[in-house]
Amino acid sequence: MSPSVSPKKSSAGPLYRRQRDLYDPTDLAGGPWSHDAQHGGPPSALLVRLGEVCLERERPGHDLLASRITIDLFRAIPKSPLRGEAELRRSSRRLAVVQSRLFDDEKLLAEATMLFLRPTDRVDSATSREHETASRLSVPLPSPETLESVTMAPTHLGLPHGFHFEVDTRWLPFGPDQPRFGAWVRYSGALVQGETPTTLQRLALVADFANAVSGRFRMQTQRRTTAFGFINCDCNIFLEDFPLRVADDGWLCLVAESSRAENGLGHARVGVFSSERRVGTVIQSSLAQQRKPATS
């Protein structure tokens, strides 16, 4: 059984245009809850970009690898030019902590804390082999090239146009013989006009869909729909691949591992895969939000 979906038609343009110290979102960065707000994915990736640039500026040529990214969305991100800043909060021989922030004028909208660690080759080879075994799937995921191209969000809900309709999506077959629920996702356009996104920025762009995948998982397993959706307030990304490796075609697969909703509060956990290799885990907290059809 597959989720109700719609054919995919992507514009694949830039999500932001830089104007000196401001990042002006395009319509492609729009979110599902309001015509005036962005989706959580683009600003999350923009926060990661700010953090990566800061670390390279403060520690040029560093050999640190991203281990964890915690993104807090304090309020709706407006579709207006954003000011970004980043600082190195802690730096030592083996680690660095970078914080980045997005502002609307002087109002703080979102913040990311990124933990970078220094790798070492002085590790027991048996431990490395154990990780290699644990990181691979026992049954391979179907290739995204064999699956139908669809939208992440169903069009019948009447949601405003935005990133949720622009990201390339291929839902996995789901049923008794195919128990993994999830979707291959990628965005083939630029994050910032004129720039090529890093692998970490590509991951942050789609990690925000963990909540959407888990929400669909709840509806499929409970066999019912609801007038309420869940809007996530954060995005916690734990890297499990060092360095992070993403296939050249950019596809990442989000596989629902747990999803819980009670008393208007939600929790989502998904595994992230590139090809057959697990590269990370995303955990999100969310609040119930009533769906309101968009008006033209």
C-alpha cells in the first residue's frame, strides 16, 4: 500500500538569493502551513551553511567531521530576507562547536548548534567492522529510479505551494511483504543561488521531512486520517557516517522507525540512508496543528 500522492513537477531553482548580508527566499522555499512562511528545510540548510562557512573561516583546513546538528525553530520563518550570523563557541584539538542564527531584522527566528569531532585511525579494526555491518541494510532498499516520481505532500489537502512540492520524492512500496515505510528524497536545485550545496546542507534540506514521513506512517498503520497535522519545532540530526557520503545522484532515503502522537504532542524518529548505507538518524518534536485549506 502506498500513500496517496500526486505526480511530481519540479522547478529546481535556487531557494535563496543572496543580497549582501541578507538571504532572500524564493517562492520555492515556501511552507505548507501558510502562504507567508517558509518550509523548515531551507532555513535549516541555510543555518548549516552558515556554520560550515564559520568553521572554515575560524579553522581553515581543519580535519573535523560533523557529528550532530541540533536545529531549533523558535517561530515561523517568514518569506522575507533573513540575516544570518555564526560563531565558534568552543574550539579544541579534538572538537569544535559552532552556533548559527537566523534573524528577521532583530527578531531571532531559528538557531543551530553543530558539533564537529576529530576522527582518529587508532580504533580497533573489529569495532570498525561491527559498525560497517550494523550500518548496512539486511534487505536492500528499492532504487529510487524504479519508483514513481511524486510530490511529498498530497495536492488534495489544498496546501500552499512550496518546498514540499518541489523536492523530488519516491515513496517506498509498503505492505505486509514490504514493511519499511519511507521515501527517497532529494532537491536538485541550489540552496543559495550560484553555490553548490555541500553533502551536509543536502542532508539538512531533507531531514525536516522526518515529521512528514512519520505522520504518513501513523496514518497508514492506523488506517485513518485526521483534520490535524503535526508541525515540528526542532530537527536533531545525528551523523552515523564519517565522513558523510551521499551518492552522486543526491538521493537520501528517510525510513520511519518510530512515530508517536498523544495529547497534541508528537515525536518522530527516522533512519537516513544513502544507497544501502545508513548515514544518520533524525529525531523531531512536534505540536498538533489543524489543517486549513489554502485560499487563492
